[in-house]
Amino acid sequence: MALRIPNILVFDSGIGGISVYDEIRQKIPHANYIYLFDNEAFPYGDKSSYFLIERVKAVIDKAASMFDIDIVVIACNTASTICLPVLRASFSFPIVGVVPAIKPATQITRNKCIGLLATKATIEREYTHNLIRDFAQGYQIELLGLSELALIAEQKLQGIKVNQAELRKLMQPWLSLSIIPDTVVLGCTHYPFIRQELSAIFPDATFIDSGYAIAARVYHLLEDNFELTSTLSQSLQTHYLVCSTLYNEQVQKIVDTLQKYNFYKYQLVKISGV
């Protein structure tokens, strides 16, 4: 087998998926990474299932025509709960999605009260309710759908301080419960970026997300066909490219922010017809 490191595409509606990318990069530091965010259609949490299936398929199809891709990570819970079957039927490369970490939460909770914090779309999906049915029988599951948090996280990554009073107001449905969740599942890839602010509101809670599990899954799918850990792979030059579906002044701020994640090059991926 010829020596080659993989080309990994990480996709999200915004830059929340960087939390998943960062976990994958820690697991697979010697790979080529493309981070693509669909800011033209952001946020996904308030879009219809039909729109999202057509949109995400179109974006991945366009990316596949522009880049050599070995694996795609849909680093968006909303898109993953809706689009994975269609995407996997449409493309030959592996596609990994993220789902709320309900099952791991049941191993952590002490008071058997688990909070799922996600977008409204993820909260409403049958997929999410099936996860709860299959893995959380006998647990109190509190669902809170807040698409606003994705925007708050995006703004924080752009240097805008989180309004803690506003965040606390959004979390009021849980604060008024007789039993407050001691384990909170961050069911949107944006939410780990405001973990610190959420922890200030729920100081006794443990917060978990799917990033580590996704990184392990990506590694498993690639390890047989690519150089991931050898000293030879470490000698190869890696490439990092950030892409968006719309370019504006805000995107330039985001691109500047993403330099600390090794992304120094930018390219526009223009989508038409959806």
C-alpha cells in the first residue's frame, strides 16, 4: 500500500463543528483537513427536513467535485439526524455523523436526571426520541431546544462576550425544575464552546458531547487504508483549508479566528439551485 495520509472533510452549518474537528485532529494529527461551513443557510435548526436533505447533499456533492475526499464528518447534530441515510446512499466515501450522547450520559448521572440541550430541530426528531427510548429507559430526560445558543457560540468564537444574564434566562426552564439535571448532553456541536458559561449556571452538572466518540470512529474507519500514526506519516506535509458557502466581512473574522486551529487558507464553495 502506498504511503498516504487521509483527506478529511468536516462539515457544519457554522463553525461549531470545529469542536469535533479539534477532537479528530488530536486523534489523527497527521492528516489533511478541510473545514466547510454552510453559512449561507445558517442556522440549520429552523430549516425543514426536505430543505436540509437537499441542501446538505448539494454541498457535499459540490465539495466532492472540488476536492479529493476520503471521509466526511457531518459535525452537526441537526443534519446528522436527518440526512445521513441519503448521504450514505449517494457517496462512496464513508460519512460519519454526530448524535446526542444519551447512552454515555446514563453511565455518568448520579440523580438519574439527564438534560439534553440541542436545537429545536434535534429535540423534535424521531431519531432523538428513539435514542432516549433505546438507551435511557428509567431515566428522567429533560429536553431543551434552544437554537439561539448556536448563534451565541458563533459570536463568542468571533470575540463577542457571552451575555451571561441572557444565557441564564434561556436556561430558566431547567433552573425551575424540582430535580435539576446533573448530567447535560451538549446535543449541538456549537455548544461545547460555551461550556464554561453553562457550567457557571449549572456548577454541579457534568457536561458531555460526542466529539471524542466521533474521533475514535473516524480513526477506526481510516486505520486500515491510511498512515495515521507512523513516523513516516509524521514526515509528510499536512494541509488545512477552511471553506464557506458565502463570503462576507463576517467570514473574514471567522477565518482569522480559525488560524489558531491551523486553518490559514480559505476557499469559497458556491452552491447554486438550493
